[in-house]
Amino acid sequence: MPITKHRPLAVYYEHPDWFRPLFAELDRRGTPYERLPIEGHAYDPGDWGLRYGLVFNRMSPSAYARGRGDAVFYTLQFLSHLEQTGVRVINGAQAYRLEISKALQLTLLRSLGLPYPKARVIHDPCLAAAAAGGLRFPVLVKPNVGGSGVGIRRFDTPAELAEAAGAGQLDLGPDHTALVQEYIPPEEGRITRVEVLGGTYLYAIRVYSPGDNFNLCPADACQTTGGATLARTACPVDAPDQGLKVEGYTPPDDVIRQVEHIVAVARVDVGGVEYVTDARDGKRYFYDINALSNFVADAPRVVGFDPFVRLVDYLEREAT
């Protein structure tokens, strides 16, 4: 059944600015849709009417850094309710459960036999120094519930890590769980993000960061590697200039196949997978699976097309 004004497409989200391009494309087409911001949102477990033709989950795990940690865990209940009542959800409960757990992401990569940075999972800051035993320094302490690089810290020596843990300076995030993970120095200071749509390769970009910047939101990149300024339309207009540079890139065929396999198992319909090449030995490591993508800023200039057009094409097909 196609989406109609009586059974619209619904976009469920937390951040007020990130999805302006999506809403603009839906408005341009006249697609019947409803915005479902987390503010004031509630649902009735007894409501089993198919009110929506499709629900597109755009909740970010970094919501807790904006004072909305409640929304992160509430979302799991809402998505599960929708799926049990027969509503088609894009990036549903399983995908979101993986999105809010860096630990589960590494378990998935291990199950697929794919390389990832060595890590230990902890639930108490006092365990961090011991957990780092056997890991190669530098290491990162990374909250399990992540997004936008929030809470990540780098430690170059065991003494630095032990001192920070003892001083109560480690952020384990809203579920009080974190990774102690080997830091992979990126070749040429870049990471690669591969985007998928409907489980299929869409495009890839390389993001270059000055120094140890762990917030590598593709929509925050402000210029191309050639120096051209990009229009930043998906992230907040007052987002800080991180000094990121970006370029379109086509990964090797084996990487594309691996990424498509990852998202198929994770049941991520729309999202991205990030990997880094170690500057020391040239080895490739996958390290992040994202069920939320803002797409790269000024995409037609960077990758040659507007991904929001293809995204809405996909949503309309899935809602039929």
C-alpha cells in the first residue's frame, strides 16, 4: 500500500537541524510525511493500528551529549513496538541496538572475520589501566554509546591512562560501558567512510582531519582536498569548523563487498561503515558501523550526485 496523507511516511528524529535536506526533498516532491521529533513523543503499547506507511529512524546515539540520553534508550522500546505491530521501520530495532553499542559492533566484525582495532570492554573506570594490558599504546577510551566522537580520549602511555582513571576523568557514557581500544594512526591523516542505501553501496569519501579529531561527521567537512569551500547544509549552521577536508573516493571491490556484508548482517538499511589504514604497516581496520548518516556536505560537488534524492526514492519504494 503506498503512503498517503492517512498513512504517511514518518521521520523519527532528535536533532533539529540535521535532516533539513531530507525534509526539503520530501516537501519538493509533495510526499505525504510526518515529523516525529523526540520532544514530547509518547506512544500507546495498546495502539496496533498501522498509522504510518513507513517509519524512518533517524535517532542519534550522540543525543546523550545534548542532554537527551533518555531518548537513546526510549527509542529501542518505540522501534520494537512499531515492528511488533507490523510497521515497516527503516533502520529498525536491531540496527539501532548495534548503533548504540561499540562493543557489539566489534563482536559483529569479529564474527565476520574482519579486522578491527584490538579492544577491551569495561564497565568501571578503575578497570581501564588493567584492561589496557597487552594492548599497543596509544590507546583510546571510547564510550560504548557513541556518535560524533563524543567522550573519546587518547592516552599515549599506561601512566597517563592510570592517572586519568584514578582522577575520575574517564567518560564511560550513559550505559557506563566503554572500550579501551588500540589507536590506529591513520595513513595520511584520513579515514574512509562507505555509505550504503538499501544495503547497497552508494558512495564513499575520504575525510582528512588535522590532528587527533575524533568528530568526523561527514557533513561537518568544510572544504575539499583541493581547497574549495563546501556548503554545510546538514549539520547545524553554527557547528564549529573542525578543519576537515573531504574527497570522493571509490574503494576497492573487496571493501565494498565487505561493507555490504556488514550492513546486511547488522540489518542497517541506510548508514555508513568507517575504516582506517594504519600508517605504520598499511593494514586496514574497520572500526565503526553507523545506522545514521547525514551524508557529506555539498554532495553533488564531492561525489557527483545528491544522495537525498536517491534516499527519498528508496523510502518511497519501501513504503509501497
